[in-house]
Amino acid sequence: MDLQLAGKRALVTGASSGLGAEIAAVLAAEGVAVVVHGRDQTRTEQTAQKVRGQVVVGDLTTDVGAEAVATQAGEVDILVNNAGAYDPESGLSDLNADAWADMYNLNVRSARSA
């Protein structure tokens, strides 16, 4: 499939594994220069190596972290806000206030910051 994206530059947040890694792979196959973002250095580097992308490691749950990621990533044509997490072992009712705030910051606030 030709999405006519060749020559574009994309930042994919949460791309160290799962859906984000697959999105990065599809974009790279379409000729997009991919900036692979994640919080885990090793996993992010593994994905970036597979797609021949740039590695950006950082925490999007804070303004300072999001600004650092944006600075490292540089100018992009495409932004894929994919950062997030879910623990299927525990429901929201099982989370204490701190864990709930952490999950909110990762799944909601990080999208606003990106």
C-alpha cells in the first residue's frame, strides 16, 4: 500500500513495543523517517534499530519531560500519540490515589503534552 508518506518525518510516542512499534514499522516501510519514543532505553533502541529510526527516550507525563522529548525529536510532519499503559491485572477500583494519578498522567496528560 502506498500512503504517499515517503520523505516525511514522524514521531511515534510509546513506540518501544506493541502497537507503537507496529505503527513505527508501517511508517518506515512507507519511506517515513521515524523518531521512536519510549520510556525504556533498551526496548526503544530495539524498535529503532528494526525501523532504522532515531531514538528518543523520555517521560511525557511532565511538561519538562515532554519538552525534552520534543527538543530531541526535532521538527516532524506526523505525530502519533500512542504513549499509554494499562494493567489488566487490576481495575481502576483497585488503584490507590498515587497509582491512579500515574495512570492518568501517562494515558491522558501525556497526549496533551505531546
